[in-house]
Amino acid sequence: MEFANTGYLLLLLLLIPYILWYFFRGKGKEPTMRMSDTFAYQHAPKSWKVRLIHLPMVLRCIVYTLVVIILARPQTYNTWDDKDTEGIDIMLAMDVSASMLTEDVFPNRLEVAKEVASEFINSRPNDNIGLTIFAGEAFTQCPMTLDHTALLNLLHGVRTDLVTSGLMQDGTAIGMGLANSVSRLKDSKAKSKIVILLTDGSNNVGSISPMTAASIAKKFGIRVYTIGLGRETGEDIGAIDYKTLQDIAVSTHGEFYRAQSQAELSKIYQDIDKLEKTKMKVKSYDHLHEAYMPFAWLALILFCFELLLRWTVFRRLP
């Protein structure tokens, strides 16, 4: 059991002056009666009423203690359980270059990629997932985390504004994006480590080539799933370097996919979801529960009992 407001427990210290006051309040002021000899009363049996004279005070102290415990908000957790679940460390590497605003898929490639990635994240509650974004350079938008709410907020905030505003170099640095993701995964102790790299172009900038980054990924046992997104028509034909994406996947024992619609992209993520299943033991518990009700009922019962005793058995006559 834990307490949400432990500061209220300090109120229990007030019992000390109350108890002292109770026992010393009338000492020396009790009414007396002169008697020549008390020998006859020394061995007289004490009635139950005399023996229980302090019971109301004890009940009041118990009720006060229970009220303080209620104010401190006692909380309990369910019993811990061992469960088999899938746990994998995943980095999503997403292209955010200006070409991702192309509207060959509705509303555009970037928004579709974000929506499908969100669905994938929601389907993997037990995985550490992070996000790398890249255009002409790459950086970590979100480190790997189990806090998927925070991850989704950062994912939804991804825009191409960094490129169009000049804060980020335009271009497609696939090698840099992959290398950034690998750097986040290389020290992971997870049994399975993967990168899902999505782009709509070919590597045309950056100090690290895609195959160099792939060889580093292979060294650390990281599988890379590559996705080429978009429809190639007219001048766009050849814009996506399918061969390099395929070579990256093959060299790291991953898979290469091509998506020309949101439905195809969703299917790809579903396929990856099915492929990447690693059983592991995790400790799980339900959310905490407020546990004040038993204390509240007990306090009410004892308070009523104390009132009953005070106004009946231990009632003081004027």
C-alpha cells in the first residue's frame, strides 16, 4: 500500500498532545470526600464501567487516525503478474524532404506516412520505439521510449517546415538517416533490433553512404526494413532508388517494400508487425486503486459507537 498525500500523516503527531491533555486535564481537581479509613474499599472489585472508562477516548483516537489515513489517500496495486509478450527495440527513420509533400497519395506522402506509422506504434504497446527524421541531414525526433503518447505527439508534429524554412538542408540523406537510427540501437540489449526506413527518393547528400550505414547496422545485428513510398510518373520515374533500398534490406536480413497508396503502406507495416515477434517475460499490473473506503466505513462505525457510549453508558450527569 502506498499513500498519495503522505504529508497528511504528520497530523498523527497531534494525538500526542491530545492524549497528554486527556490524562492530565483534571489532575488534582477531582472532587474528594473525607473518610476516616479506606481499607474497606481497597479490595472492592472494579466494575466493567470503571475498567472501560477510557474506551471512548481510545475510540476517538482510532477514528482520528483513520480520518488522517483517508486524507493521505491510501492506494494499492494489483498483484504483479508475469506475462509473455513481444518486446522489440524499433527506430522509425522517416524522410521529411520537400518531395514528401507530393500529393500522389491523399493528402500527401508525409501525412500518409505519419498516419500509418501512428497505427503501427499503437499496435506495439510493449516495444521501445523511437523516431529519426531526415532530409539533407538527420536528427533524432524522439529517442526510443515506451511512452508512446509522447512519441505520437512528436510524430504528429513532424513537418517539412524545417526544410522549407531553411533550418534543415533539403535533399535525401538516406545513409545519414539510417546511421542516426543505428546509433540509437547499437547499445540495445533487446533480442531484436530493427529500423523501418521510409523514403520517396534516392541518396543525394550526406557524409555517410546508405551501404556504409547498412554495414554498420549488420555489425550490430540490426535488421533494416526499407520502404519506397510514392507513384513514379513522368519526370519522377527513377526518383526512388529501389536497388539501394533493396540492397540495404538484403544485407541486414530485412525486407524491401514498395508502397504506392496508403492501403499498401498499411499492409507493409502489418507484415512487419507479424514478422517481428519476440517472446519475452514482462512484469505487468493494473492501474492503482484508491483504497480509502474500508478505512472510511470503519471510521464511521467506530465514531457512531463512540457517540453511543458517550451518550448512554458513559454519560456524565450535570
